[in-house]
Amino acid sequence: MLKIIKEESFNTFKKGPVRRSLFSNGASVVSHYASGFNGAKVLLNFLAGSAFENKNEEGIAHLIEHLMFKENQSDLIAKLEMMGAEINAYTYKESVCFELNCLAKKLNSILPIFLELFMDLDFLDSQLSKEKLIIKQELKEDKDDHEAQGIEYIFKKNFDRAYGHPVGGNSSSVLKFKRTDIEKYFKKYFIPSRTSLVVVSGEKVKAEEYLIQYYQRDKTKRSNPVRLNSNGKTAKLNHTKVTKKKKLESPVLYLSFNGPSMMGQDYMSYVVLDDILFEGISSVFFKKLREEKPLVYGFGSSLNCFPKFGNYLMIFNGQENHFGEIETIITDVFKNIETFGISKAILDATKDKIKDSWDLSFDDLSERADYLLENEIYQMHEHTHDKIKKLLDEVDEKSIKKIIKNFFFKNEYSRLKIVKK
């Protein structure tokens, strides 16, 4: 019989308590009463993303996401939308996640129907044929997004096959999938022990009861939850240097450096350094590449972190004849930091700014839900920002110099130029 085997309450989470319930079949519910909000945000997450696909399954998780919007249950979806619910979904490297937004006072009526939609795979053959063609068109259109294609290429070169292949797979592989392939993957990964339900609501709701009602039909025996583990170690990446020519008007330069794993050693030092280099018009690269010399018209960065590895990706939009100078300036900035460091005043101000942004993020229900889901997936179970703020406080001039020295100079990095054909 399905039952809750562990329940924890966390009363220190800003603007309302958090309750985490673990079921005997390995499923979990994280429920947060967000006092003062009128809305509700629900995330139904399966650890079933593209990272778990074998070579012959690439793209199948994304296809299943499409198929979960069941053609034969369109009346239920229409009913939910008429009740004011907004439903969305996404597939990424580790997760297939279904999202719900609605008024908190309607959640008790909407949540059971929402769970019914996405806990079973029940699709028509006509829907499978249609979704294959839709995904084929999506993949075709994706090729027109040169910046996104560049990121996919960097991922393919930096990471192993599991994390490096595109989430959507490719057209030929998707078109070959049979019903039996899809059902096999679903039965393996869309299971209770890989399921997390996160509910953030302005009104109290016992989300556990709805999950119990659904899983009473499930025959799964007692099972441990499947979660991801970041052990703090960070593997080195594979790197490449290449120029690709495409029909475009706006060349793009990508630089990818060895980065930290999810919450691994030096993670917070990267967060601080990234803020100093890229955030706002007072950032180092805005001053160097926009104000002192107008070498770029757009730039950005991302820390892409996974359990065992990560990369620090920088993207610059400018003219091809400026790319060499941009890279020289970046190298000079790193050398200057390694030699002279960053003043304590700048470090303290940056850390305070980051803390403020974290606190401000809690004014958004989606940010709260995403934060709680990430805690659950990676087994951090830190339902306040207190611990990560302490880790942030430990970042100092020495730790910034360390990552500059070890990750930007001692190791290779990737360079991709996408230029006009």
C-alpha cells in the first residue's frame, strides 16, 4: 500500500513554510505555502530527459513530452484552460517537466485533472505521426537560430554523448521511433521513483493527497527515490577550435571554458566572477568592449552545470574582423585579475548584489518553484538561501585568482566562430 514514509517541514523559507513528503514508491512532493500570493505554480517533473537516452533513443524524451498532451483528452485540456489554467512543458538534459499556472483558490479543482493528464502515456497512432512531423519542422526551424545552433555545437564538443547531443535529437532518428520504442522508454523513466511534484501556492493545499489518489493504482513496490548527485568534483571538458560559415548578417564568437559542476567546488567563485564580468553597464566587459572600444553590440554568458562537469560559456555578437581583438582583451582581463586581483570593496558589493537578486527572485512564484525543484533533483534540500549565502561569503580574492589560474590559463578552452558565408 502506498504511504508517506518521511515528512519534513521547513518553517524558515521566506514568506511561508515548505513541506517535503517522500512516498514508499520513491515519489516526492514539495509543497510551499506562499503567503500573500494569489497564484499557484505546479511543476510535475520526471528525471527522464535526454541525458538518459541511449544512442538509438536520442530525441525520444522530447517526443514523449509532445505525446503527453493527449489528443484523445483534448476535452480535459480545454476544461482546464476554461478554468483559467495555463499549461506548458519542456524537455531538457535531465528533466521532462510539465508546468501549471492558475489562481491558488482554484488549485484544488485543477490539480487532480492536471495529474491525470501527465501521469499516463495514452496516445493515438495518428497523434504519433503528427507529432513526429511537428518535431521535424521544429528541428528544421532551429537551424535558422544560429546562436542556439552554436551552443548546441559547443555542448556536443565539450560534453560526453549523454549531455552533448541535442535534446530534440535529429529528424531521421525521430521519424524512426515506433510505439514500442516510446512505451519502453516511458516505462523505464516515467516512474514514481523518478517523479517530483512541486506545488507553490498562495493558499494551503495538501498536494500529497492528490498524488496518493493517483498512485493508489500503481503496483510499484517500495522503492528508493532516484535523484542526481553532485559530488563536488569537476571533470575536464573536451575542447575544439573551429570556424563555421553560414548565411547570416551577424557573426557570433563563442568561448567555452572548463566550468564547475552543479554546486561543486569553486561554483560560487564563478558566480561572482561572472557578475563582475558581464552583469550591467558597470561590468568589466561592457566597459572594455562597448564603451572603450565599440567591438560588440551584444554579449552574454552562462554557467551550464551538471552533476559531474560544467562549462562557462561566453557569447559575443560583433564583426568577424574584431574577434581577434575581443579575445585579446578577454585574455588581458584574466591576466590582470590573476596578477592584481579584485578589490575587497568590489567583491563585497558584488556579493551583496547577488544576494539581493536571490531575495528578489522569491517575489516570483515560478522562481520559487524552480528553486525548490532544483533542490529536490540534486538532493540539496536547502529550502532557504542561508547555506548558499554562506558559501557566497567565502568567495574572496584568492578564490577568484584560483579559478582564473587553474581554469582559464592552465587548461585548453573552446573557440567557435560563426561567420558570414
